[in-house]
Amino acid sequence: MPSATPEQRDRWESDSDAISYLESRGYLIAKGWTWKKPTPAHVPTSVELDALAYLINEWDFGWLAEDQ
């Protein structure tokens, strides 16, 4: 069941907006709908974390892949 906050829905109008943003930052979708960071040492920004949280809360995506 979708459960993103109203603020997240305002920022990310659709899943494709959040996905496009993450991909533009170098993230890749990995196995199990998790995400791989651009590099193992990359520290996600607050906007990147918000996009990830939106996709998790609204669309049941996974978090960051552990096999970085």
C-alpha cells in the first residue's frame, strides 16, 4: 500500500521522476529492486535519500544494495 508522505509526493510526482533523478546521479537498479551507489565511497545527499525513501514507501523498492 502506498505510504509516501505528502511532501515526498509533492517532490516526486511519479516513480519515473525519482528513478530518473537517481540514475542521473549515477545510481543503478540492482537485483531485488535495490540500488547501487555510483561508487562504494559515495555518500548519498539528502535529496538522493529522499528519492530512495519515496520509492520504498510508495512503490516497495529496496534500499541500497549491500554488495557495493
